[in-house]
Amino acid sequence: MVRIYYKEGKQVKKETDVRELGILKNLMWVDLHSATNEEEEWVETKCNISFQTPQEIVEIESSARYFEQNNTINANSNFLITDGDGYHFYPVSFMIRENILFTFRQGDSKTFADTVKKIRLGEEIFKDGVDILLLLLETRIESDADLLEAMSKDVKNISRALSREKKPKQDSLLTINNLQENTMMIRESIIDKQRVLSQILRSMYFPEDRKERLRIVLKDINSLLEYTTFNFERLEYLQDTFMGLINLEQNEIIKIFTVVTICFLPPTLIAGVFGMNYQVIPSSNHPYGFWIAVGLMVCSSLGFLFFFKRRKWI
């Protein structure tokens, strides 16, 4: 599908018939969303541009993520999407040629839908595709901020759960690890945009009168990066707290076994002595010898328990 946005007066209108591309004036944005090969070739021919292949878009080298060629800015960025299985990346390719924005993507994102809604509201005056690119990036940063805010609430909830739990649960550790992974993915997405926007800011093809707005977007990105760092530090603290609770629980178990072992040592010694088959052992032929041995064993155990209690070891 190809969506074509053009300016007619002060209004931004949309056209979905790619064959109108050569007729429409004042083009602003051409969005190729899972376009067919025929639609892609038609756009390339009419607009004298060339899109990268899906393999080139996902390349991580700097030369593939951003480059300028034939008065055209080419930039690739990963957008973060959420579903029932967690967070995922999908690549988006941007092109700016003669202040017309071209986007090439295979996946769908709420960011693009929100951007279109803002365009339809008409609260902002759009000169050309550069303004739409800035709006698209601002919307994406707002979405990342919302993800971080939601994640911050999850961190607070897990922190309160750890405070209430007398015994740490394995689910809490798995939740912390999942939050750490999601935080790293958001941070990776934000850093990717920071790198691309920093390169666009240095471009001679990007309008000078819009660079100040781009700097504001970069400041917002820096704020989000600081927030992700803070969030990750909180998660590390919770992980350390969880491991500390596990160590305390293990120490309690070890202490119980240690006390039990020491309390049974004297009775074991007494039983071993009185169990020897020697005539010289005292009370071996006494009519109450068995009960005397049992009494000594009980008293020795109780004596050690009283001693431990007195020292507040148990």
C-alpha cells in the first residue's frame, strides 16, 4: 500500500492511488507500507529515487544506517513495537529529497497512525515533508516515553511486591529480568534514533530553519536516555535485593541445620559410650542404666538449646 500526502492550500490531503503520483503537485510525504514490487518501482521511476533492499535496511554499519547521495538524505532506524510476546524491532527507511519525505517499511506501527491523526487535526502548519519527518520523530519519542513510564510503574509494583513477600519467589526474579531486557531494548531504540538525528543535524541538505526543532528532539532523547539509566539502576537494585533475600533465607536454613547438628552431637556421644560392650562402663549393670543414659542425652540437648537461646543465636 502507498499513501501519498500532498498540500492543497493550507490543507494536507491523502491519495492512495499510486498512479496519481506523477500528477499531484506539492508532494509532502510518500509512505510505502508493505508496498508491492510494482508500486515500489512506480514510485522510484516517478520520483527519481532508489529504495534500499530489506537486507540493506537492517544493516548495522554506520555507512548503511545513514548516507547522503544525489542531494538525498537516506536514514534507517529501528522502531519498537509491543505485542503479546513482548517488544520487537522493525526497520523503517527514511528519505528526504527536495524536502519530500519518503518512508519505506514492511511492518506497521502506532507511531505512523498517530502521526497521520495529528496531520488530519490540522493544528500545525506543515510546509513540506521535513515538518512531517520531525512530527513523526517527535511522535516516536513520545511513544518511547510512554513505554518508559509504563515500565516505571511495573518497577514500582515489583518493588512493593518484594517488600511484602516474606519469602522471595522465582516469578519476581523472572519479572525483573524481563524488565531489564525491555529497558535495554528501549535504550537501544533511543540510541539508534539519537545517532541518526545527530547525523541529519550535520547535513547540508537539511533546512537550517528546522534544525533548532531537531535539536529540541535530541534534547528529549537525551532526557529519555537518562531515565532509562535510572530505571536500569533501580532494576539492578531490586535484583540485588532479591538475591539478598535468598541469601538470608539460605542462611536461616543453614543455621537451623547447624543448631540441630550441634544439639545432637552430645546425645550421639553419650549413646556411643553407653553402647560399648565393656564391663567397666559405669552403670552398665545398673537396673536404671538405660534411663540414666536417656536422661543424660535429653539434658545435654536441652542444655545446648538453652545456651543458644541465651546467646540469641536462635
